[in-house]
Amino acid sequence: MNDPTKGKPVYDPQQLEPLLISRQHAGDIEGMTALFESDAVIDCGGGRFVRGRDAIRRYYAEIVASGRKFATGEQRPALVCGDLALTSTRLPDGDVTSEVARRQDDGSWLWVIDRYCVT
């Protein structure tokens, strides 16, 4: 699948979640990893945390290799305060994701904290 957004900055924090899902479904591990700051942290559930792009890349490689697909849910409007944004999605099974994005110097957004539950 050709991603026309690949390599382009994300200027709306609301676009991070749909891009993550579309890139995951396409098996684009590098594209998924690119949505995070270099020292970002993901709460994987079960007491497992990954920090930094290398660890995030390995984590997403595991998910893609497993064949699991992220569900598309009801994305809540981003709550923006200055250079921070809280993004959130209610998944079809009722779980809720929450992420914190930070505005970068060029005005784009990247996630710094991601907490979700993979069922």
C-alpha cells in the first residue's frame, strides 16, 4: 500500500492515530515508529513498557509479525493545551487508548506517551 503521507510531518494531532493504524495494517514498521519522539514511551500492558525509537521499532515489528491488526475505534477530539495534546480512542471492545503528543519546533506533532491495550 502506498502511503502518500510517508515522510511528511503530521500537523494535526488527530491524524496520528489513523496514520498509526493504516501503517500497521500495511506492515510499515518504520512509518509507525516515525510517529513518536526519539525518547517516547509506550505502555504495552501487563507491566511492559518500551522506551525510545529502537525499542518501539522492535515492539511494532513483533506486532506486525504476529499478524494482529489494530482496531479502528471512535477517536475522541484531541485536547490541546499549548504544545501538548491528549489524544484518545474508544476501541470496539470498550477499551480506551490515551496518548500525549508534543508539538515539534516545525509545528508538527509526535507522540511522547502512548497507553493502550492490545486484545
